[in-house]
Amino acid sequence: MIPRVNARTSTPHDPLSEALGRDVPIEGGLPEHAVITYWPGLDSYTDGEQATWTAAQWAEHLEDPLLENPFATSPRGDRRAIFHLDVRLHPNDRDLTAAEWAEAAHRLARAAGIETPGDKTGCHWIAVQAKPGRLDVIANLIRLDGSWQQQPADLARRLSHEARRIERDLHLTAPAPHAATRPVPTASAQLAEVLAQLADEHAGPLATVRGLVEHTAHRIARQAGPAGPDTAHRLELIAYRLHGIQQDLDATAAHLATAPRPRTAAPAPPAARTSARRSP
């Protein structure tokens, strides 16, 4: 079972079309049981009507939080809220039942941070199983309360770990380990990793400081007195500069990560040995 996180998009139509193997919108209902499961809160206000939804209606459902929260943005300020995860089984794996696919979908959704048990204001998400040996999980990262759902910083590792657990529990084929050993990272790669951690929008120290500054600016702006708005504006400028520093660090990290490895100088050929002859 190999999970792959696709680039986020601003609408659900392309991810849903890829999952179904056809364009959205389409007329008529979906293939039976194509949408095998979804976020637990959906049943509470649809009374089962989603059983006959078309692909276009499912796309509208996924897109609703974007339309209802026009000012919600990611920590980087963009509106690409549609998260798309696809998972593929090994060619030798057996066909899973609908219940097994649904179990895998919920477990991967929790690992991806888009479903939290008991959270009633979480994300709209659905799981589509329309192609043999493939599962697609599509979610809107804008929550029902209008906030942006924070995903784990180590998302790829969590998904890979959960995929290995699902393979063991459902007796599926695990991917073969890489035969080649990982090369020793260069000094540039190590520095790039440090800079990337500093610039990380989810768990980096600068993101934490910027969030505190923005929160303080928001609180001061609501205080009475002439000094409040001016101080709040100064704090907003500081937060803006911090964001610029994060972007510069991120760009520098990317540059270091792609820098060519230094060439190792070839060893000099050994000096010719001259034998000294004694004069007769």
C-alpha cells in the first residue's frame, strides 16, 4: 500500500475526476458504492440523500467550505484548500471489501489530520474507490468553524507508518525495501534541513513567534485609547517582516538542497622515482 499526497488545489473537480476516471460534472449517479465513506458529520443533516448524489453534487459538497468562508486562507496565505491523497495496493494484493476500504480510509484520514474522533466542526472529506486497487481521499482543509485545519508536519511519515499498519492488519503486501543505502548528506543538505525547519510554517519557531505577534496585534487593536491602533499596526508590520524572513529562509533552503555536490579532486599521480647512481 503506497500513499501519495498530491499538490493541493483550489477546487475539488480535478482530484474527483482523477479518482473517478471521468470528468466532473457528469449526469446521473455515481457507480454503486464509489464513495465508500465520508466525514462522520455528513449523515446528521442529509438524511441519507447523498446515496444518490452525482459527482457534481459531491464536488459542490467538498467546495462548500471555500464558498462559505471567503476569507479563510492557509498559513501561507493561499486558498488551495483541497487535499488529495491516493493510495495504491500492490498488484498481487487481493480485492478488498467495501468495509475494509472504508476502514483504511478512516485510518488514513486520521493520520493525515483531517479527521479527529469527536470533532464536530472538522473537515468535509470523502473516500472514493472507483478504480481497482486504488483509494482516493479528498478533503477541504477549511473546517466548519472557518479555521484552517493544521496537518502534521511529518505528514508523509505518518501516512507511511499507518499504511504499514494497515498492511499488517489486512494481510496485504508490503513494498520491498530499497536496496541502495541512503547517501551521506552533504554539508549543504544538512544546512538546508536546518533552514527548512526554521522556516516551517506549521512547527517552525518563526511561525510560532509570528502567530504570537499577530494575536497580540489583534488584541491591542480592540483596546480603547489612541495608542492601540498605532501599536497594532507596528506589530502587524513586524509579523509581515517575519513572514518575509521565513520565505527567504525557505528559498535559501531550496537553493542549498539543489546545489550540485562538490567534485572530489583526483589524486595527483605519484612523483617519478629517480634512482641515484654512485659514481664509480
